[in-house]
Amino acid sequence: MRSTVLIVEDDSHIRKLLRDYLQSQGYGVAEAANGKEALECWEQIKPDLILLDIMLPYLSGLEVLKTIRMKSMTPVILLTAKSDEVDKVLGLGLGADDYVTKPFSSREVAARIEAILRRTSAAGEPASRFLGRLRLDTLHYEAEIGGRKLDLTSTEFKILALLAEHPGRVYTRLQILERLYGDAYEGYERTIDTHINRIRRKLENAPGNQAVIKAVYGVGYRLLIDGEKDGN
């Protein structure tokens, strides 16, 4: 069955270019011209991926993304005409999967869509994994310590799940960014520090937690579970 992409863009010319190209590539396409329509359409059709413009009437793209992320992990690619990098980092921090800066080619957007759908569809293996008292459910983006749910954002969950793939292994900031978004966003490595600090606080406040994220000075971060020794 073909994948469906929801295009949320107030510029009708851009919407048409994207719609025509994606349909020629075999995608089903739905459209919305503002933030309110976007949420209504998302609820009705449950698309496989959303192309989401940041600057929208009624509700901004970031507001739409925040609302969606409260209920779903539908992949989202942000479309931005702004050169201000803060919007991109904020969007990714809210749980966007990628971004494309205007002007862009329809072929480039289609390549990003294919890459993200390939990554998300690869999650066909069993979702739950236990590491000591820590349980990670990669299908529903849920983490628990001793049966109690951790209140993680989607980005925080992705980082914790990555570190948990190989406990004790050191991941650099760029490696984390690459695994999260598919590309190394050079210059934004320090945003990872903010996410790590938030994850740490939530782990520390969880009763019975023995999972610890350690910084390796000048390199990156690693996760130690239960009785594992810190070799530094």
C-alpha cells in the first residue's frame, strides 16, 4: 500500500509543485493551507508523513507540530523560508524529523521523505527492550523505570534509546545528531547538551533508577546501566 503525505503549505504554487511531483512518484497526497486545516486533516486521514511549513495562518507550523507530538510520532519534515537557524533547532527539539530550507527542489524533498519513511518502517522488530529497571518501547516512544513512566519528549526518548543500544559506548554529539535527523547539523552539537541535561534530571527523579548518563569530556556521552563501572 502506498504511503500518504500531508502537505501543509499556505503557498498554493508550492503545494501544487510538491503534490504533482509526489503523486508522480507514487505517493498519496493530502493538502492543507493553514495550521487549523492541518490538524483537522491529520486527525482524519492519519498520514504516513507530514511536510509542514513553519509560517502558517491561524496556527504556526511549530504550534501544529507541538500539538501532534502530544498524541503521535507521525514523521514531520519542516519547510522553512527563514534563514534564522533558531527556528530549525526549535523545530527539531519539538520532535521534527528533518527540515528543508526554501527554495528547494521537489526531488530533494522526495529523497528526504523516502529516507525517513525507510527509517521509520525499519522498526518492525519487537518494540520493548529491558535494561535493568529501564524499559524502552520504541514503537510507542515510551520509557519506564520500575514500571513508572518517564515523561520524555520525543527527542529525549530518541537520544536515550540511542545511548541504550550499546550501554557503555560513547556517542559524540554529531553522531547523536546524525542518528536523530539523518544528517550532522554542524554548529548545533551543543543543543544535545540541553537535551541530555533534561534526560538526566528525569532519570534522577525516577524512584529506583540506576541508569546514569555520563559525559566523556571533549567527546560525548554514554549510558551506564545498574552496576556497570565507569571506566573514567
